[in-house]
Amino acid sequence: MNVRTRFAPSPSGQLHVGNARTALFSALLAKHGGGEFILRIEDTDAERSHTAMETALIKDLHWLDMEWAEGPDVGGKHAPYRQSERGRIYRTYIDKLTQQGLTYPCFCTPAALSMSRKTQLAAGKPPRYAGTCAHLSKAEIETRLTTGPKPALRFRVPEQGETVFEDLVRGRQVFAHNDIGDFVILRGDGSPAFFFSNAVDDALMGITHVLRGEDHLANTPRQLLLLQALDLPIPQYAHLSLLVGPDGKPLSKREGGSTVAELMEMGFAHTAVLNYLARLGHHYESNKVMSFTELAEAFDISKLGKSSAHYDLTQLRHWQKEVISEVKDGLFWNDLCKSTQGERIQKLVPKDKWQEFIAFLKKDLKHSLLPSEAAVYADMLYSDQLEYDDVATEAMNTASDEYFSAALALLSKHGQVYKEYVAALGEATGLQGRKLFMPLRAALTGHVHGPELDLIWEILGPYRVKQRLEKAAEIAKG
């Protein structure tokens, strides 16, 4: 069987990492099976859909190395790929259901439906449409059509029986028709509901495997009933575990790094994001950084987990470290220059010192994983006007005049070798531990935390070390 998967987002906001992972798994499955990955835009909700969001979404997917065989930007034999342009197609299948007597107009107001749901929940029953309009006479329908707002159109669900399907992640699923209730397939404004358009498009576009979040699980029996009634092909479904934050709660868009755009802005390498997302809810034997092709070759749908996957930026930083450790220095430098901090970094780092700077960052990957952090180090190492944070200023103010006097006096004899210098400074001042190192670090870097001082000492050189110690001595004197 030729595997065809799809990603069908609504362009109503930035691409959430959970949706990006769904797209990635779909693309990996298609490539693994030698098939096609399709992009379809579900924009029937005109109020929430935005052209700019569609453009941004496509950009984000390309950034993650995803390519599609068919889509709104590349065309294909199943065009159009925007649901807003497929109204005539939907009308044909709506009419087919109506001709079979499987639909009826529903005049219930949102307030009435909400009250019905509350009543059912209060009685301990699952909320479902009560069938208020299911048996209106032709005369009643005609009267309401002339006096009231335009009705929605509902699909009649069989009162008896059940719908059963095998989920590729969760196994056998059984839904009693009595718990489903008749559902809307066409809204009052004439736009198709998700249940309907999504299912029809999957069938007409030849989608063989639908991967989506477990929050869509209850939608599947409704769509199976529609496809069976229309005699359309039925795909296999795989409902993925949802992403949660480190605290186990649903991952919110309000949390930092919850969208692909935010991760790009923060400066994470796309390969790091790709490798991290591919392992959230899917098991790979290898823990090495892999390309999209390598991830696809090892992708196995049977290794998708049922449990919620924890999304944690700390783990993403691990993959950032792995990627930076492997990438060539020139590529690392180019990525920094193209980042949001690129202009600042290039202004601070002398043109003949970029290799020295990259070598420094790679020696201290614990701290220098992102462009924002690299920019801080560029300032720390090469700025002639070093800025001190409040804690560093306090550390220098706390040190005695004798401390910095000794620090400057020892430079001429011990300044070439950091370890010898620190040993001599400790002997001269009688200090050790934090009291010895904290003022020195503050003076040389503007901070009290950061990379090993011997690495900084080597790059600063005697002249700049002397310059910064003199400045610190002035601060200490007040």
C-alpha cells in the first residue's frame, strides 16, 4: 500500500510544538513508507483563519526540514488544498447524505444547546444532542425556515449499534451510537463542520494514515459513520499522546518555547528541535543526532507511546548541545550571525577572532547554547566598555582596596599563567574559595557566574585583564 499522510492545521495562530510534532510524525511515517506527505489548510472558520498565519506555518514546517508532495503552495492532483476553496465539493456530499434521508435541519440556539448539556451532565449522563429537531414535520420546518435564523444541518446517527475501529496507538476502540448523538455537519452560516470536511477530504485525497492528537479520539466514530454512509475509503487512525509541561499539566501557549516561532527566536538549531520532537512519544534505539532522512528510516509507528510526553526546554538544550558539538565551526558561526543576536555578536567579535570565539563557546557548552548567551560572552570577552550586573558590582564593592591593589601588582610577575596568578593572589590576600574568586570573576566578566576563569583569562590577555582590574579597583573605592 502506498502510504499517504497529511497535516491539516487551521491557520489561526502560531504553530504549537504539539502540532509540529504531529506534522513531523506524519511526515516521517510517509517517508519511511516511501509514500507522500500532504499539507492541507483547514480554514473554513473565516473569523479565526489568517493568510499571514498560513505563511508563517509553512515557514515553520520548512524550517523543520518537512517537505510535502501536495499542498496549497505546490499544488497537486487533489487541489484545491484550502478548505475555503472546496465548498462545491462539500455541497455534493452534503446533498448525497440528504438524499439518503440522513440529515435534518436543526434550529436549536447555542443557549438551548448549552442548557441541554448542563442538564445531562447534572444527571450524570454523557452530553449529546437530545434530538430536539430530529422529528420535525415538513410543515414545522417550512415555518421555522421563514421565521427564524438559518438552521444547522445534523447527521442522523443510528440509534442502535456501535462503531468499532482499531487505533494504531491505542488498540481496539468501541463507541456506542447511543452515546454519540446526532452531530452538526453544516453550520448555520453554510460552512462545513470539522467532522464532515476533514473526513471527506481525507477520503478524496487518498489519505491512508491519519495521525492526530488523542483529543480527536471521540471524533473518529462520527467520521467513520460519515465515510460509511458516503461509501468513501476509510484511513487508519493513530491518536497520539498529548504533550504536557514538566509539571505534567497540558502544555500552554503561554509557556516559553511552546511554539516553533519562539524556538526559532530563542536561537535553537532546527536539527536540535527536530531530534527532540521526534523522540517525544516515540522510541528510537539511537541517541545520536540524526537527519530527517535518518529519523524517517528508523521511524516505527508501533513504537508510539500511549502516555503523555513531557516537553521540557532543559531536554531541548541537551539536543542543542549535541548539535553544536557536531557542527563545523564555520557553520556554527554562520548560524550565530543569522540569529536575532547576529548583528550584536559580529559588532563585538573582531573579524580575525571568530574562530577563537567559537572554540571558546564549544569548550563551555554548559552555558553558551543559545545566541542570546553567546552574545553575553561576546560582550564579556571583547567589549572595551564592560557592563557589570548588580551582583557583580556588589562583589567588587565588598572587596577591600588591598585586594585589587594586590591583584594589579601581581600581574607583571604571574599574569601569563592563570593558575600561578590565582595562587599568588590567594597567598597575598589570605583569601580562598568564593572570597578569592568572586571579586576576580566580577571584575573580569561583569558577572559572578559563568565559564571557567582560565578560559576567559587566556582570551582577554594581559592588557585587557589589567584594564578591567583597574576599573574594578575604581568601583571598589566607590
